[in-house]
Amino acid sequence: MVGTALVNRLGKRAFGTCNLHPRPGLIKLDIGDRAAVDRVVARCKPRVIVHAAAYADVNGCELDPQRSHWVNVEGTRNVVRAAATASSRYVFLSTDYVFGGEVGPHRLGETIAPLNVYGRHKAEAEALVASVLDDYLILRACSLYGYQPGGKNFVQAVYELGRAGSPMRVPVDQWGSPTYADDIAAAVDAATTASLRGIAHIAGPDYIDRLELARRAAEVFSLEPGFIQGVSTAELGQAASRPLRAGLDAGDSPKRLGVRFRGLDEGLACMRARIGQSQSL
């Protein structure tokens, strides 16, 4: 989702890659293939490499840790090595799931303690980036939402299931920081030329539980909320453990990048307008 938003934003200023979801104008690339990564970087000669590719299905990573490691760790290793060879600035997208416990939203400097395979592999990738490169910025993001045809995120699921009248079981005890995808793209764009180095948190300003998020989204999308069923995380029986108090405290990172992150109501309104534009095409 971030990759799509970023390609749309950057246009001809950037080369984009794809793997499982081909799109005209994008270069086919499996980041797990080191030789292919080297060829693409040598061909494009990028000043900056933005690494948004990941296997981000949290339950899928838990059930298939080998695939998760191949993409999220070995894939990162390949791109990092290519960035070092090309002397490219490196911007890496990470996650709040590198944290665990119940003390969110998490601030920079907190000790990471991932609870699931996805979080552990992203933490391993972060360490790899920091050990190899000097000119890098790791951007931890969380609870992304936005609309794109065929897209998958929590808020889009609320919209689609609500329109279909299908029930949606939503955890009442998981908290996070909903972040509009276009704002992440703006932050990544700014990061390509910023002097900021190391790790930064980028997230929306609201901190709410998933049930409230679903209800507010349903209201903005003019959906009757009866399809939303609040349950505990334990009742969901998810393969991967989730930190109940996830989310990120962005601190002064947005200001240092020169971007503004929309609050939930504004972001949902933008998403509703994007849906309307898509349906009118």
C-alpha cells in the first residue's frame, strides 16, 4: 500500500518494482534473488533506495517463518548490500510490531521486544541495516489505512464487509495509531532528501482501540454499524500474538521531516473521497 502511494506520488522521479502484483511501468523483482537485485540497482543507479517491500501478513509469517525470513531478512540483506555498493541513501519501512508488551504508543529509544515472527524478522532487518550502512533512515510505521482497488487493510475491510452486510469480528482490546497511507508516502518522499539518520517513528496523532476505529470508519462511510462485532483478542484465535498496546509516538519526527499527519477523521474523509473517485471512473 505504501509502495503504491509512493509510486503515485513520485511519478517519473522514481523507478518502482513489483513482485506478486504486476503493474504497468514497474520492474519485476524478487528481493530474495540477490543477483536480480544487483542487476536492477546497477541499471537504475538510484540516489536513494526506498525499501517498502515486505511479507507483511502477520499470521502468514507465523505459519510460514521460512518465507518471512526469506523476504523480510534475506531480501533486506540483498537490498542493503546493493545500496552499499551503489552508495545509495537507504530508507527502510519497519513496524511497531518490533515492540511488545502493553505500554504503547511506543517512543523512540524503548527496548524492542517483538511478540511474533513478523516483528522479530523486522527487528532483525533493522539491525542488519544499521550494521552495514551509514546513510540510512528506518521509518517505523503502524496501522496503515487507505483505499486502493484490491487492497487489504483494516479500514478497507470495514468498508467492504459493511457494504456487503457481512459480519466483522473486531478486537476490543487492541490499540494502535491509525495512519493514512498517503501521509506515510509524503514522509518517505521527504526522507529521501532529509538529513535525518537512524530511526524515526511516523504515525497518525490518534490513539484508539480497533473497535472504536471500526465504528468511526463505518460512520464516515455511512454504514450501519451492526455488522461490527466486538470480541477479545483471545476469542479471535489468531496464529500470531499481537501486542495489545501497539502504536507509535511520532514525537518530533513529522516536524523534522516537514510533513503533517492527518487525524483519523480527516484521513477517513480523504479515504471516502478516494473511494468516490474510484467508483466514478
